[in-house]
Amino acid sequence: MKKAGDILPLILNEKILKKSQGYSELFLSWELLTEESNIAAAADHSRIKELEGAVLLVEADHPGWIQILQTKQKDLLEKIRRRFPQFSITGISFRLSR
């Protein structure tokens, strides 16, 4: 019996697979990105919610964390754009999580 991982590449276009892997890597990289921007503690209070067009939406659990993230927004965006050029991200939007 073949594993799903063996069958999926045959079914799905390789380009689509690479892009979906990139999305996963983007969402999973938040902790590292905040650490590299010297705000590692922010990762425990925020997360990437979605990529909407060319804007990354980040949710935080308190307005204070949004302010801290905004002070590092330029640095975070630069690191994201360098690490994930395939998404052509032009900005980061922050919002309070529900």
C-alpha cells in the first residue's frame, strides 16, 4: 500500500506543492522572525493569522503587543520579504485577536 505522501505529488502539480509548503513555512516561522527582531516574547502573544493578497495579517492578544510589534514592523517585513520572496509581501497589518 502506498502512502499518501507518495501519491499526492502524482496528483498535485509540483508548483502547487512548493507554494503550499512555503505557506506552511511562513506561518511556522513567526517565532523565529520575532526572535531575530529582538522581540522573542511577542511570539507567545501573537501569530500570523493569514496572508491576504500581499499583506500579512498578524493577530496579538493585547494592544501592548501590537504596539511592540509595530515598532519592529519594518524589520519584520524586511526579514519576511527576504525569507519568502515568492509571496511578494508588501506590508504587515496588526489586529487584536478575538
